[in-house]
Amino acid sequence: MPGVFGLELSSVLLLLIVTLCVILLVRSWLEVPQNIPPFPVRPLPIVGHIPHMVDPRRKLMEWRKTTGDLFSVYFGSTLVVVISSYDLLRETLVKQGEYFSHRHVGGILPVLNKPEGIVGSSGEVWKEHRILTLNLLRSFGMGKHEMAENIIEEVSAYLSEISKVSGEPLDPKDLTSRSASNVICRFLIGKRFEYDDPAYARLVEIYENFVDLAKSSGLLHWFPNLKYLPGDLFFHKKLINNFAEFTEFSRKRIQDVINNENQDCKEENFIASYLKEMKKREASGKLTHLSTDNLNLCMSDLLSAGTDTTTTTLLWFYLYMVHYPNVQDKVGPALNYK
Ligand code: HEM
């Protein structure tokens, strides 16, 4: 094949492409936008500040000291503005909430599904679902006596299960998450499950795994195209399968309510109330984002967001109580206070 300076044409082309890429990279590195808060250190091409994020919490606290309460970092090509002080947070999210209430619907969320539901949505879809969910939680007694009664009932089932081990060591993680999730299930579908029900145990395992997978698939958040690499290095396939199994549970429960087959669910529940509200809004002719798909995602959001947080909080509480018996002596009587 004829060439240039004795090089084959294909090598010349490759050299040109590599040179062009290097020029573009250096240019993007030199061209830092001027109208954004300062960087703690200069971002690297393509990866931005990601190489500094081995221990993000510590790094961000360190940069707060050197750069101030407002600074910019790049996660890959995504600009993230870090706000650290109470006053600045209030100024942006409360006083100027109108301009700052939209959320970055990025990361693994679009990799999994459409940006809908509560946790993974923004704008009008998010607003409508957040308001409706809060209203329904309140109408089902959140923060009031009714919800407390449900929780107390669940706590007695939990304590009676713990008492069965009679002094033997116990890892309370699974039992605690099944119990925390039962309180949410009661709100969502109007019933609790027995702790040894295998289908229920699997459900809780799925969304516990989901939270772990979401944490481990960190790079997929900023570089979604990594999902096309062969193998499953960044847990993309595992996440998809896990999420599908998760939403299948909610889909079946919604279908049961639509087919009027949830006879074992005696209590009023989120699914039935959501569907009622959806029909009402559709009949009024007003634009609504309520749909069975969104209902499914809301259920998954509430189950995953509510179970992992409550379980982790309780497990830390137990650990502290074990390590500080003198505090435990004070907490016991305080909890029994009527
Ligand atoms: C100790 C328990 C909990 C902790 C520490 C916790 C913490 C948080 C935090 C820090 C956020 C982000 C705040 C925001 O985006 O506005 C959040 C959001 C959320 N939490 Fe919780 N949470 C707990 C329990 C629950 C429970 C029991 C549920 C469900 C019944 C729940 C459902 C949600 C939902 C749906 C969101 C997303 C809200 C949105 O995107 O607008 N959480 N939670």
C-alpha cells in the first residue's frame, strides 16, 4: 500500500487520529469554564476529579478547608457543585429553590429505567409523586398514633422472634431488615409477611442487594457506556436482573389490586389509594404523571429507601448500645417512658 514518509497509509491514519485525540484532550483540559465556583485542584482530562475520590467523604472535607464552602468538581465530564455550609444550602435550596430544585437524573438511574418514580425523577414527575406520597403517608397516620400502632405490632413480632434464640449469638441484620420492610409493606400493600416466608425473604434480599450493587457500580454512574464492555465488570447486568425481579414483585401486587384479588389485604393501602387518585386526575382531564409504571417505581423507591436506612440506623444503634452499657442503662428507661 502506498504511504507517506515510508509509513503505511493505515499507520498514518492511526497517527493522525491519536494526535487529534491528544489535541482535543489537552484543549478540553486547558479550557476550564470561567463562570463556575473554583476547583480545589485542576480536573484531569476525561476522568475529572474521580482519581481523588478513593475516600470521597474525607477528600471533600479536606477540600472544603482549602477551597471554601462552595467549589466545583468534575465526575468524568459531569460538573458537580459542592455546597457545604448551612447558610449557602438554605440560600440555594430554600430561598432560590425555584431555580435549584431540579435534580441530576444521571448515574445508574437511566441505565435501569425511565427517569420516573420519586428517587430517580425530577421536575413535574418528581413533584407530583413526592407530594402525593407524602399526603398518603400522612393520611395513613405517619407521625401519628395509627402508624405508631403498626410499628409497635411489628416490634412485638420482632422481639418474639429474637427471644427464640434464647441467649445464642444472633446476627440481627436479616431479621431487622425484614421487620423494617414489613412496616413499609403494610403501608404499601396493606399486609405484613411472616419472617420465614421464603418469597418475602427473597424480596428483602433483592432490595438489600440492590443497594449494595448500586454502591459498587460507582463508575457506571459517571461513565454509563462502560455497560457495553464485555463481561459484567461494573455489575450492569446484575443490576438490571436485580431491578427486574424487584419491580416484578410490585407489578404483581398492583395487578392483584386492579383485579380485586388482594383479599388478604384488609387494610387501606398505598396501591389502592394511588390508583383511585390516578383515575380521579385522569377523569378531570388535567395533565397527570400518575401511571401504573410510576406506581411500580414509587413502591420500589419506598421499599429500598425505607428498608436499608432504617435497618442500618437500628444496627448502628445496637452496636453503640453494646459498646456503651452505661448509655444503654439510661436509654432503656427513657424508651419505656409513657
Ligand atoms: C432512619 C431512617 C431514614 C433515613 C436516615 C433516611 C434518609 C434519607 C435522606 C438523607 C434522603 C435524601 C433527602 C432528599 O433527597 O430530600 C432520603 C430520601 C428519601 N427517603 Fe428516606 N430515610 C429514612 C427512612 C425512610 C423511610 C422509612 C422511607 C419510606 C417509607 C423513606 C423514603 C425515602 C424516599 C422515597 C426518599 C426520596 C425523596 C425524594 O427523592 O424526594 N426513607 N431519605
